[in-house]
Amino acid sequence: MPRLLVLVLTTIFLMTGTAAADPAMADPPPLPPGTPLPSDSVAPDLDYQVKTRCVQSAPGTETLLQMPWGQTRLRVDELHRFVEHPGAGQTVVVIDTGVHPHDFLGDRLSGGGDLVVPADNGLADCDGHGTLVAGIIAASPPEGSRIGFRGIAPEARIISIRQTSKHYEGTPAPTPDDPRPQARPAGTVPTLARAIMRAANLAQHGVLTMSVNRCRSAAEGPILAEERQVQAALRFAVEDRDVVVVASAGNTGEGGCPAQNPDSDPDPSRPSRIVIPAWFDDHVLSVAAIDRDGNPASFSVAGPWVGVGAPGTEVTSLDPGNSTTLANRLYDKEGRPTQIQGTSFAAPYVAGTAALVRQRFPTLTARQVMHRIKATAVHPATATGRDDRVGSGMINPMAALTAMIPEEHGIPADRPTTITATLPPPAHRDRTPAVVALIGAAGGGVALLVTLFVVHTVRRTRRPG
């Protein structure tokens, strides 16, 4: 009876969606041999129509001259002294909501496909999200401008692929299981897999960054069929096309991530939710957000797949509603200004750094570039030098461009070694000198006593003359 009760309670527990975190979900199952690759077609999966007014620039703008704190912390001005024409010759593909043409990107921006509105070819951004991402990577204000903001790799080429949009909706065809389907926003896991394939073919030996996430409960299973498509596309990008892949770690409260772990099991190494594509850390360098004080941002999703951290709060970047200005605020539904923040804007800092590393060290493979960025990060004060909130720590682009990494020169990494402290055995002591000295001393003492005795006896037996 107790065993039956336990089974019933466990079933109810799983059905309520509050199953205990599964430690096996920390790592995705390996990709089976022969897994087919998804197509690199960028044809939309549905007929999407705009349902919400696109983002616009607010009236009464002011000129933003100060460099944002994130770029000051990363020493962007000094960084560019180590790379002549920073980003030149490098390609960064941005899979996002599209990138609006902007004067600070100029002719370095091109379209790579559009899974929402094919005619736009990735060069329209109704959401404003992708334009902000692209600006952090490669914005270059005019020569002589007093504007402090600039991209990490301001001469890099940007290729935009629009894969998602909250402003566009499409309605799937009816099915026997769902005869009256509801309209949904653009962007699914299968379309993400196809966008990754297109990006890999467009940017061989380049960089791919994705600030798009799908968060799901670990209770749904070890891996879903559509997630296998993303996994296969990522492996193709890294291993077959030598592309550095960067992805945001995800934000709580967005994309199906109300929180990472329940209070009953707060250990992020046993995640209750996983984030696609960041989960596939064998092929992805995922990025958490760090705030001005150097702490993990409160909204940044933790997990054992997090690779590094980067600035993700109080962001300044290109204005998606005006091709000549910058933006550092968004407006909520009530018309109140809010800061631009999120892991979405931490990822492009890492993508821009990767472009500079590829430029300075052109013989490094994609995996070596990702390793260099992690190895030179400012590690958290833990026994292993990483944790599940910020991975290997805040990126250090200066160190990434200047440090000597032993593994790149065939020097094996340091390993802990057990050293046994052994003392030499005690030396054999020759006691002969001591014995001789003792015997001599004893003999001398005996002779002295005999002499004294004789003298004393003679004195006692002598008679007066």
C-alpha cells in the first residue's frame, strides 16, 4: 500500500508541472550518428501579418555623448589599439528580429534572409531588438563625432536574418487535433534550426550570434525532436563551417521562463528549465547578463551551460526607429521609459569580441576562439573558477587579445598533482668516539682518585723528625 501511495503522489506531482529538477538535464543527450541536417531554407512557415504597430523613435530626443558603462568596463577605446581597423574582414551573422538600416552601420549591413516577411530580406526590424544587438557589435559613429558609444568591432560586416517577431502573427492550418488553431507570433524552434543552417553557410570562419530563446520545463523530456534539429545545425556550424556561435542565456519572465528553479530545489546545476539554444554548450558560447556592480543581473537565467557573462543593463545602442540617432530607453505599454537590458544585449559584446579574436588570431578554430574567451574571463571566486550564474565570469576582451593560452601552443593544461613529502632516513651514528672519550674520562678519574688516596696515606703515616 505505501508503494502504491508513493506512485500516485509522484504521478500527481509530475502532472502539476512541479517535478523535481533532473540533474541529467544539465547536459543535452549526444547527437545520434547520422542525424539528418535541417534545410537552410528561409521561407516562412506561416503567412505572417503585422498585428502591432512597429517600434518608433520617441519625440524630443537628445544627443547621447557618454560611453555606456559596459564599454567603459570592457575598455573598448584601449582595446582598439591592439587591432588595426577593428573587425575589418570579419562577418557576424545576427539571427534576431531583423536589423533596420542605420547610418552607423552603413554599407556593412546586408540581408541574409527573412523567415517572417521574405521581401524584407532581414533588413526590417519591427521589434527594434535586432538593431540594438547589431549596434553593440559593429556601430561606427561618424569621424569626428563626440559620441562615446561605438561597437566592439566597428568595421565588421553584419548579415541579418530575421527569424522571429512579436509584432507579426500567423495562424496554422486546422488539423484534426486542433481544428481551430490560435494565431501565434513568428519564430519557432524548427525555423531557428533553418536560420542557423543559413547563417553557417553565409559566414564560414565567421561569427554567429543569436539573442533568441525558447525556454521549457525539464519535465517535458530529455530532448524533443525539434530540438535535435537545432543541435544538428549547431554542430554543422561549428564543426563543418568553423563558425563561432554565441547565444544569450535567456531572461526570467520571458520566453516561457518564469524562474529557473523552485525554492524547494534552488541548485541551478539541477535545472528545472532549459533554454534553447544555450543548452547546447558543446557548440554554443552562452552569455549571462552582468550589472554595473559586477553582479549577475537579477533577470539572467542560470544554468550549467552558461559560458561567460557580459554587460547587460543600462544599454545604449542604435535607435531602431531613426537611422541617425542612438537609444538608451524603451517605452512600456503605459508609455513609461524603461532601461534597455537583457541577456540579449550581453551576447553581442561577446560576439564582437569573438570577431576581434578571429581577426587577430586567424589560424584559431571556432572552438579555440570560444575557449580563449572563457579562459581569459574574470573568473568568479569558486573552487572551479566558474559558476552556473556567470559561467567563467565577465569577459575580458583585452586579455582575450593579448594573453598567451598554453593549449594553443601545444602545452598541456596544468593538472593538479599529488606530491608526497618524504624525509631521508636517519643517518647511522658512530658511537666509538663517544665511548673512547668516556673510557678516557673514567680512566683519568680513577687515576686521580688513586693519586689522592696515596698522597693522603703518606701524609697520615709520616712521623715528626
